[in-house]
Amino acid sequence: MAHRASPATRQTAPIPARNALPRAEARKRPQRDIVEAIWSLFCSIRFAIVLNVALALAAMLGTVIPQMQPGIQNFEPELNSFLTDAAGRYGDFSNVLYWAGFYDLYNSLWFRLLVALTVFGIIICTLNRWQPIMRLIRHPQVRVSDSFMAGMSEKAQFRSVPLTQGDAERMVTAALRKSRYRVLSEPLADGGGLHIYADHDRWSKLVTFVSHAALVLLILTAAGVANMGWREQSVFFYPGQPVNVGHDTDFSVRNDGFSIEYYEDGKTVKEYRHDLAVIEDGKVVLTKTIIVNDPLNYKGINFFLVSYQPVVYVQAKGPQGESVTFKEMGAAGPITATTTNGAVLVAFDDGVEDNLSVGYLQFSVPDHIITLKMKYYQDVARLDAENPPVYVQAYVDKNFETPIFDAFLPRIGNLKLPGYEQYALSFSRNTATVLEIAKDPGLGFLAFFFMVMAGGFTLSLYTSFTRCWVKIAPNGEDPKSVNISVAGLAEKNKVSFERDFERLAGRIRDNLASGTKAERAT
């Protein structure tokens, strides 16, 4: 007998206050900490695309915007000349580009930070995907639902096959293994069917990890090459003078000449060429003409051409034709580093004035000291047979307010100072070069990691992880036959997999037909 609750005893649930439920849910909802938020950000495909696009754009800017040669910041005339050319190209915006490091883009702080973020993102994505992919490779899901198989792109059905479940399993497994599939099977607990899983090229899933690891190591090695070796920037090589760079090296390198090759217009530079000779144990063991980006390599040490600077040889003859000894300004002793004919090298390294390098020389005459102040004007055109475009100011003793000579060298012939015509000064031009010298033992690792990365990416293009599922179930209409469903998918190269699946379905069909004939024969 049913009992109805009286109104007096009936209990009603209290009506919750407005917005009480949302507040309770908000209190119960777990909040992500900063580590989880960063992890999720770097696992995001969108953020990875943003980083890679930004890095690609930055690298593109490094090829579009002219880059300063290494070490040029140490030479004010060359740096000012570069910035002047850049201002002519970009106008007032050139100062912003220089401040932001776009003229030395690959060494700028923001580019290195972008590279670091990209590397960090690759590492996070790799760690995030490692466990699911290893689970997919080592412990795949054999048993799947019918709806899952129905959603596959490739499917095949074999109805009322007059074979037992065991015979059908053997026929299907043989066809899968002939197509080079790994085969796993899992029967249902009630014996009412069988599930088969097969995959092909499952280890191709790990190629991505190898490529990403090689990419990370490539970037880290490139960043750490400087710390693995050593680098000397802005090393001057004066004409004919061997230079030993130290670092326990047992050889020297000599500047044997510098030349500039022009195009047919005679103004546009085509190539800078620099002749170098390696001297070891007093003998020349190697000579090479280097150009920009084609250095001299000897015993693992690279000599890169960075810049060049004009120099001048100066020689003075006295009244009787004797050689006059020069000394540096402010120095007591004479200059001993001279050529075989007594000429002195002026490197124009005594300061900068009017954006031009300055050189000083002094020589003695009876009761007086003559000081020569020289500036080299590279934009003044003179033929090779003429005197170099040097502007000379000559002073007597300490009277630096009134020069006795204040003009360019004559185009031809010796310079004779007013009042001291018995002294003849001759000038000849030459070129000193500026090289960057580096020992980079990490270059071999760079090449190795690049080959591994390129090989991994190439292999991933020609391999595809393919999977197939097979369900063998008893035929409800005929207990002596089974129904077989086959479905498969591929992660890429789907057109090729469509043809492969057709061949696989044909092999399964042929095996089932052969098994049926053998069953009937017995």
C-alpha cells in the first residue's frame, strides 16, 4: 500500500541564493600556476608558429639589411662610412636600426633571445609529446569500437567468410605480415570475436625527436663555438710583415698583397683579394688568395678578411743623398722597422681628425726638428703611378700654429718643403689588411648535427606511420562463418596509403579465398 506524505511532513529543498552556485564552482575550480601556464604556452602550436615565423622573418631581415663586418666597430672611419651609406639608404630611420642592432642582427640581444625562446619551445614540445608517442609505439590500442573503425578513411568488409575464427585470424595475419606490418591480436573475453592491430613504420614517429634534438644541438653548438675555441678580432697585417697570433701557434702569416677587382664601370667593387703566405720553420709552406667569406685555413685556424686600410711608405734623402732617419712623434729613438731602402711605414694610427686617420713623423735637420702631419684621403682619385692622396702639414720645431707646408702631395715627384729644399721626401702607397682569426673546433659538430637534422627531416618526408585494425566476429546468420572488418589510416602520404590499403585488402581477400578452398577440400 502506498503512503503519501502529508503537507506537514513534506520537506522542500532550500532555494540557493542567486550566484551562489557559480561562486562555489569558482572556488572549486583549480587554478593553474605559472609553471603550468608557461608549459601550456610553449606547447601551443599557434605560439610555436609565431616563434618560427618571427625567427624566419628576422633571418630574412639579416639578408636584406646590410650587415656590418665583424670587428668594424673598432675602426671609427670604417664604422662612420658604413653608417653614412646606411643613412643614405634608410634616412633618419637608420639610427633606429643601428640602436636596435639590425646592422649586427645575429649578435643582437633580441635575436639571441628569440633563438633561445625557439629552442626552449622545441624542448618543451618534445618532452610533452614523448610519453604519448612512446605509449602509441609500445602499447597501442588493439581493441577499438565499431564507430571508430567506421570513421576511418580506408575500409574493407568481408561478409559470411566460411572459416573458423582461428583460420580467419591466420589468413589475415599472414596478409598483414606480407605487407610488412607488425601484428598484435586480442580476443574478446567471451570468445565472441577477435581484434587485430597492425602498424607499419612505427619508429618513424621518433624521427621527429631526432630532428628536433639535432636542431637544438645545432643552435646550442653554434652559440657555444666561440667558447670552445678562441677568436682574435681586428688583427692588422702590414705589407710583408709576418704576424704570429699567439695561442701557442708555431707559424706566422704574412701579408703578400691586396687588390680590388672592379666591374666594367671601374667604380663598383667586384671582389676584394688578399694574398697570404704561411711561414713555418722559416719556410713558406702555404700560399692562398682569400676573398670575403673564403678564409685561409691552416691547422684548424681560419683567417677571415674583414677590412683594409691604406698605408704609406715615406723615405727622406739629405743634401748629400744620405738617408734621413725618422722617429715617431714624442719618441726619443729612431724608427728601426724600415724597409731595405730605409723607407718608414706610416699606418695612420695616431688618431682621428675630421673623420680621417692621422699619422705623424719627425726628422731632424740642423738646429731644427721637422714634424709631418699626414691624412689619407681615400675619396681623392689618383693613378697608381702618382703619389698617394695624402694631405701633409709640415711644422718646424714646436710652431704648430703656422705650417710651412699645408697641401696635398704633388702628383708626381718628391716633396720638398719650403726653406728645406735640400731634403727630398718620397711617398709610395700600400695596403694593410685587417683580419679576424678564429679557431672553431665546433665546426665539425655543426656539420654533423646539420646532417642529422637534414637527414631526419628528409626521412620524415618518405616514411609514414600507418595503422590498421581488424575485427573478426561470428556471423549471427551462419555460425560456421565469420564477418571481417578492416580499417586503416595514415598520418601523411594518404594518397599512397590508399593504394597500399587496396593491395592489402586484395591480399586478405586472396588468403581468405585460399583458406576457404582448403577448408572445403578437407
